[in-house]
Amino acid sequence: MMLAARDAGKPLVLQVGSHLLFQEAHISGAEYAGPASQDSGLGELRARVAPLPRSSPIVIYCGCCPWNRCPNIAPAYKLLRDMGFIRLKVLYLANNFGADWVDKGFPVERGE
């Protein structure tokens, strides 16, 4: 699994949803990149990835709500693709981060 990599191939994992959700629990090692549904969040995301090589592996996720209603994933994905990132993945969380990650026992960190 890409997220479990321990070498140079380990992706940058970015949470692109609400800061409150990130503080409550997030994927171990993930960074908060701002709410992509807002211009300010897209600015934070752009600033974070701008210096990276476009071949850098990146995984984005949100988990605020059911996948088909998430206001953050599509804008974040579009921004990163438009910036030229070619190794971009989106973590599919069907219901929300709690049900699809935390409740399944995957590792999390809290705070920040």
C-alpha cells in the first residue's frame, strides 16, 4: 500500500478538508493543507506543493462527508493536476474519515 511505504517513494499525504476534522484525527504523518472548497485553502495547498517536483507522489483526502458530497476533493485534485502533478492519488473514503479510517483501526494522530 502506497501510504505504508517507508522509503523515498512514500507520498506526501495532505488533508484538504476542515481544520477541526484534522485536529480531531488525521492519517499519521499527514499534513493539513487547508479547506480546498475555499480560495484561502486552495492558496495554502498551492503554497505547500509549489516547490515540489511535479513527479512527487501526493495523496489527498478529506473525509468530511460522503464521497459524492465532498466539497473539497474535486477542487484540490483539479488544482494539483493543473499545476502539473503526475503522481497524484485521492484516498477514497465512501462515508467519512471516522467510519472509513478511524473505526477500521488504521493509524491516526490527533491535534495540530
